[in-house]
Amino acid sequence: MSLTEAKQNPDTRERILDAAEALFVEHGFEATSMRLITGRAGVNLAAINYHFGGKEALIQDVFRRRLTWLNEERLRALDRFEKEAKGAPLKPHQIVDAFFGVPLRMAADTAHGGHTFMRLLGRTYTEPSAFVRQFLADEYAAVVPRFKQALFRALPDVPPEEILWRFHFMLGAMSYAIAGTDALQLVAEHELDEKDPEALARRLMPFLLGGLRAPLAGQAAKAKEKPPRKAA
Amino acid sequence: MSLTEAKQNPDTRERILDAAEALFVEHGFEATSMRLITGRAGVNLAAINYHFGGKEALIQDVFRRRLTWLNEERLRALDRFEKEAKGAPLKPHQIVDAFFGVPLRMAADTAHGGHTFMRLLGRTYTEPSAFVRQFLADEYAAVVPRFKQALFRALPDVPPEEILWRFHFMLGAMSYAIAGTDALQLVAEHELDEKDPEALARRLMPFLLGGLRAPLAGQAAKAKEKPPRKAA
DNA sequence: GTATCATTCAAACGGTCGTTTGAAACGAGC
DNA sequence: GCTCGTTTCAAACGACCGTTTGAATGATAC
């Protein structure tokens, strides 16, 4: 290996990343020791420090491996819709689909660890640890402004502040939808098969759109008759 | 103190609970050491084991102190609405208000640690640790079935399975709304003052109701003209 | 075969964890 | 004043943590 970085023994690196990803979902970052990770991966304890530099760096690489692609895919989806629209504002459902549909479809791809990773990602939005928060903020810095702008244009009658809040609410609903297998068992006793991520997307997207376009609090709650356009 | 349990030195106990609650929000369970807790509380390290029996027992007591009351309050709110309705099905917004409005108003009560606790609770729905999950399941066992039944009656046209999913989605949106100050900063850069929990409730409730009553996935998306009643 | 590199390995490092211990301090009842 | 049960305290326990080390192993090029 004459290259300065990367392309080190691919087998060991990948096995560590896979084991860490799965264990982080199961037990969280703090509770997952390096001995547990290397044990499951079948590699030596020192391999993590050798290949990644430390536990924090490993955590970041676990995310980077999939999150970078995920966010690029989101932007590609948004680009595609905007090209179609030829300068006209996008429809809310297109924006929601670009941002939330991509990870949901990623979660459906169980073969490539998509489901496991999306559960981890959902957990991590509430992660207290400072460096993880900083890392997420950096990874999303390029994506969020684009989607904010698109939503502002798509919903010109809704105050921008309100849109940001609803964006936040949608993030929460999606995170739980993916991560919260455990929380789900609070409401349903093994009745729902949460294993089918395609069905999950079919259920979640209408909910998100319904929330996004709900009448504003200030508006008359009794106004059951629709204004000419736009539910918001 | 001749009593077998309880009513031990109230000062030390409460100070430990307060310190633990705040620190759990800041750093999570695993990362919060007993030395950190007792240090902030200004009590001896051994006090936790003496008064609570161990770290796990402390965690459970931190929740029990507020969660039991919260769930009772939810049931009281539901009882009140059902008494008013005299046997008729409740309206969705009443059920949503009883379940989600109570914790939101609790979060507004910053003086009594409501805000801190609700942030902790939101975090904990995704908590990996097994004993915490079990504990939450026990605490919610008495509450969830009542609300499920109420929702089934209120939305007879919506398949029960779909209602459970949307209940789950609402849980996620609320949890993030309260817990996710940090996640919120992903979408807005210090623009939103998330300190006002009353405003939060005013924003969240319409979102939840909009999601709950959104058109089902199967139904024609183009059916912009309303059916005679009920958006769902 | 030998030199050179990247990688693996067993062992140990200092530190922090949750918990336990036994003695000291306190307070109410007599 | 003495006793007894409760609470506090400093100190220590063994276990596990993330990280480091230096030697062993493997592969490649000459």
C-alpha cells in the first residue's frame, strides 16, 4: 500500500465498520466497547486504533460511509425535480419525497445495511455527545439550506419560521418511524410487522404531507370549507 | 425514620434526582457517572447506592418521579372528554390533546423541572438499554390501550393498523419537538427561540392533527374535492 | 535470501467506572 | 448521658474502559 490513505486492508476495515454499526444500534455508542466490536468483527483489539485512530474517529467513519452518499442522493433527487419544474416552485410532496423518501428507500435496502444504518441515524439525532452533534451539523450543512429554500418557495403563504418547525417535526416523525421499533412496541403489541420498509414509506409520506400542509394554528379551526387553493 | 421505606432524608434524595435528571439530558445515561451526579448534587458518592440501591434504580426513580403523574394526568384528561361526550366517540383533536397536550403543558412548567424532564423523556424513547425500554413499557401499559381504543372509535373509517402507525409517527414528532433542540439547530441556525413551550404546543398540535387525518396512501391523491366529512 | 513495508497480535498501561466497606457523625427517645 | 437506628463520609475494591507498545507475521520488490 503505497497510497498515503485509504485502500488499507479492505476486509478488516469493513468488518469493523459493520460490527460497529450493528452494535451501536443495539447498545448505543457509550455502551459499546471496542472489545465488543473487535470481538464480533473477529479482529484484534488494536485494529480499531490502527485503522481509524480511535473510537471517536470510528464512529464518524461509520456515519460517513453511508451518510455522505445519502445526502448527495437527496440533492440529486432535488436537482431532478427542479430541472423538471423549469424554474417553477416545486410541489411540497416532491420536496418531502426528495428529503424523506431517499432515506426510506435506503432503509428498504436491507442487504447493504441500509436498515441498520437508518436505525442508527434516527437514534443519533437525539445523541447528546457533542462531537457527534457537530459532525452531523457539518454533514447536513450542504443539504438543509437547499431544502429550506425549496420549501419556502413551495409554500409562500406559510411563514418561514413555521416551515422550519414543521420540517423539524417531519424529521422527528421519520426518525422514530425508522429507529423506533422499540418505541413502536409501546403502542402495538407485536401486531405490526415493521420489517417491510416499503410499506413504511407508503404510510409515512401521507402523514408527513398532512402535517406539513395542516392549517395554521392562528387560522379559524372551523374553516372546514377550503380556501381556493393550498391547504396551508 | 421508623418507616420501612420512603421519607428518608428528603433533601439528599431530591438533590440527587435533580442533578441526575439534568445530567442525563446533557450527557445520556452511560456517559453520566455517579461521581458526576453526586458532585453536582453536593452529596457523598455512596449516597446513590444508599438511597436508591444502584445506578439503574436511580434512573428508574428519575422517571417514576414525573412519569407516573404524567400518565395519570393523561388518563384524567381522557376521562374528562369522555364524560363530556356521554358515550359518543371523541373527536380526534380531543384525543390528541389529552395525550400530547399534557406533556407539552408539562414542558411549559419550567419551574418544576418539566422542561428538563420532557427533554429526557424524548431522548429515552430511542434509548437502547433494555431495562429502560422494559420500564417504559410497564409505565405505558395502562395508558396506551385506552388511547388506542379512543382513536379506533374516533376514526372508524381508518384501518386500526394505520391508526397505530400514525400514533407512532405523532409520538416521534412530539419527542423530537421537545428533545431535539439540538436536532433543530440542524435546520435553523439559532433563528428559532425554542424556549417557549407554549408556542411549541401551538405549532405542534396542528401538525399532529394534520398528519393523523391525512388521506390514506391508497386513496386517489388527486381527490382534491372533499368527501362529505372527515379528511381521513 | 534479504530488506521494506503494512498489518496483526498479546500484553500491558493509566484511568474511570459502579459498588462496597467500616467507621464517624447525627438525632430522637428514654 | 447513653443508646440505637439513620445518614454521611473517605477509602478502597475489582472490573472494564480506550489506548499504546513492541515484537511477530505477511506480502512485495529487488
